Amino acid sequence: MKVKELIDELRKYPADMRIILCGYEEGYVDLQIIKLTEIELNVNKESYYGPHDDVDELNNHKADEVALLLS
């Protein structure tokens, strides 16, 4: 999802509506972090990991993109 797509979606809702995320096991948590992070795309093959990951600077990997992390 790109920022424009998120903005377009959020415009459909009241500005004072709470934003929540899935909790670790169950339940929900409030959005707490919004930050830029450098990522590598499609590096995790295991199904239990998300496909993208942080840049591995120790192995001289370069970022494929800078993304906005919400958590």
C-alpha cells in the first residue's frame, strides 16, 4: 500500500476515529509508532515471516525502498 492509497482510505472515516492494530496473540492495541525504515523486498521465504525485512547492514545489503512503518 502506498501513502496515497492510505490517505484515500482514511478520508472515508471521521478524523477522530481510533486506529488500532492486531495484538501479539489476541486483542487489539493502539497505533504507537510511525517511522521511516529502510527495507529489502521479498527476502523472507518462510510463511510465518512477512516477505520484507529491515536492511541487513552487517552484510552490506542496500535498501530496496524506504517505507513508513506503522505499529
